Amino acid sequence: MVQFPEQFRWGTGTYSYQVEGAAHEDGRGESIWDRFCATPGTIVNNESGLVACDHYHRYAEDIALLKQLGVQMYHFSIAWPRIMPTGRGPVNQLGLDFYDRLVDALLEAGIEPFATLYHWDLPQALQDELGGWANRETAYAFAEYVDVVTKHFGSRIHNWLTLNEPAVTAFEGHEIGIHAPGARDVRLAWQTTHHFLLAHGLAVPIIRANGDEKTRVGITLNFTQLDPVSDTPEDVAATRFMDGKMHRWFLDPIFRGAYPADVVKHLGDYVPKTETGDAEIIARPLDFLGANYYTRSVIKHDPTAFSEYPSVDVEGVEHTEMDWEVYPRGIYNMLTRLHREYAVPRIYLVENGAAFADAVNPDDTVDDPRRIAYLREHLLQVHTAIAEGVPLAGYSVWALLDNFEWSEGYRMRFGIVYVDYPTQKRIMKASGHWYQKVIASNTVH
Ligand SMILES: N=[N+]=NCCCCNC(=O)[C@@H]1[C@H]2[C@H](O)[C@@H](O)[C@H](O)[C@@H](CO)[C@@H]12
């Protein structure tokens, strides 16, 4: 049994496009994910976030679940297309009104809102007019949106995350093409990474200016344990590059003020175009780093590869429904590395969780022992990291609800609460009841 620190905060989360639904309601504009999902063949079963978990209408019921869990914080994202339907200019009051209802209900429930300003749902109009994140202008449009939102919520929301996982939306959305907007252009993908980081840096002073003495700003980056399939120089170099691409390309400009030299060298003339002053904007000091961890990837050299090296499947070890290896030690490695190499002032573990094939029993219960085991093993590693001095202030399980898992649609269930989509009925899974006890006792058995 391990005891977590007195002030340690427990949470969970959802994100706008994955749970809200109400895609055409109350003035919401089209997002690139609406457009992507409308393209046949992009999403399993051609599913979309049009309805999702109907959280837009059921948020009060979902906040009651948060209260039942006893969480102290709740991660959610604000949908840019609800606030500025065309991405710039006119503000949609009904969009602000929804998040007013959500935030006020959270505060009423004594739950700290942790708001992410961008979780991949770019207004489609900016994709059409500017080319989306390929265009530097989109970073400035993001800054305008951030100004509107933080002016409105700055006295009630004190914990802000600018972007969620820019690496994933940059590369899966613009290089691999399995995420919106579905581009497959290596040069463009790397250029978007710079515009995401610029958008982040532009947002930081705006959030502070529109906040108060309690305002804290961060960004959420995703981390995967990366190991070479062998200790040959080629496999080791391929792994080092992928660590650069997925981790250091974002950590270094934010916390060290420059892109990692080894990656810049590798990219050659594929390196993103930047402007004088960008580095200083991107490196503006943060109050905390949000970190997501799920799994390990074992990397193999490939002589034909340039920007993406393949991973190999590890036999004989547990995998989740996403075919992600269960590798708890990786969360310890990630946390201690951030502390050792980047001296991050404070860290929140924003997402950690697993998709398993959950099913409802005849008595309306859901047994998910594998998720309980996954969470327990990762939390024990988290505790070890904290005991070694990592400034981890809180942990949030992904996710509160089963939800729209991007290109996988609804077949992947990450929730500690089961969602029966045809009826929208919520059922707390065994892992939810287990997490409730963890929070109440602040211990993991
Ligand atoms: N091999 N392998 N790779 C593991 C790499 C994981 C990268 N994907 C994420 O972290 C996404 C993050 C997202 O915020 C959320 O919106 C998604 O629902 C979860 C679950 O997918 C995670």
C-alpha cells in the first residue's frame, strides 16, 4: 500500500470533440474533425463526434459522476468552433454560455477546472481560408480566440493548458494522415509543429493578462517509452531520432529556447521556416507541464525511413485493445527524465489509461479488472517517481467516459464510466469504484 502526498490532486477528463456531440447546435461552427469524419473510410464504421456522449446536454449528470468519484480536478477542452464559429471575428454567445454552465457547475461541485484551449478541433473555415496549421496566420488566429475565452473565464478558470499533444495532431494529422485534416506531407507536418509551438507561446502572456494571481499556464505533451529493438548503432540512432521528433522537438524550444540540434541536422531543408523572435515567444516560462503517458514503442531502423521509423510488436507481453504494450515502468522513466533533464517546475499527469473490451453484466455492472491492474501498476510507478523528488502535483485518468477515440471511433473504450451509446446511459465501471476509493484514501493498494 502506498500513500500519496497530502496535497496531491486526483482527476479525470474528457475533451470537446470526443464527448460533447451537439455538433450543429447553438451556433457551433464546423471543425476539421467534422469534415474529416464526413470523408468515408477515415473512421471505423464511418463514426463521428456528431452525437458522441451527448455531453453538451448531459454535462450535469457527468459532473455528478465526478462528484461521486471525489475528484479534485477535471480536465476538459473548449471547442474553438463553439466560441468563434468561423475561427476569427464574431463570437458565439451560446458557445460561451455552454462553458459558463459547465464551469459554474464544476465550481459549485468544488471541482477545479483544468481547461485545454485546443484539443485538435480547428474551425474548418481556417483550414479552408488559411490552410490551417500549415499557415503561420493560424497561430495568430489562435491567440485572438484565447483572448476571447480567457477574458470571459479568467476569474473562474485558473489552470489553463494551451494545446493538447501538438506532436500527435501535427504528425498524425499532417504526415500520417489518420487524423484531421488528413494531410500526408512531411514538410508541411514539420512546419505545423512550429506554428503549434508559436500559437502556444503567443497564448501564454494573453492567458496571464486576462487572469489573476491564481492563474497558472501549461501545455500538455505526450510521452511514449521508446526503446531500440537492438543495440545496433542504426536501431539506437533511429530511436534517438524518434525521441527527438516526438519529445525533444517540443520540450527543448519550450524549456531550453531552441530546437534540438540533432533533429535540425537530420531534417536538413525540411526544417520548419521560423522568424526572428519566435524562439523567445515559444520559450516563455510556464507554471507547469501537462504530461500524457500510455505505452512503450520499440523502434527499428529502416533504410528507407526519413521522418518516421517503424515500431515492432513485442510478443508475450500484455497489450491493450489499441494494441499498445502495457509498460508501467515507462511512466516512471518519463517523469524522472522530465525532472532530471528539464527541471520542469511542476508536472500534472493529465492522461493515463487503457482501452479494454468492456461489457455490461446482466446486473448492469461492468467488470474491468485489467484496467484496474493497469492503473494500479502505473500509479505505483508514479508514487516511486514522487518519492524520488519529481514535482508531480496531480494525476488524472483518461478518461471519465468511454468516448470517440478518433480514427478508432467508439469501439475503443477508455472510460472508467461505461457509455451505452444507443441509450446514452452511464454505468460506473469497477475501475471507477476502485478509483473512487483511491481518491478517498489517497492511497493505492
Ligand atoms: N504506439 N503508440 N502510441 C501511443 C501514442 C499515444 C498518442 N495518443 C495519445 O496520447 C492520445 C491522447 C489524446 O489526448 C486523447 O484525445 C486520446 O483519446 C487518448 C487515447 O488515444 C490519447
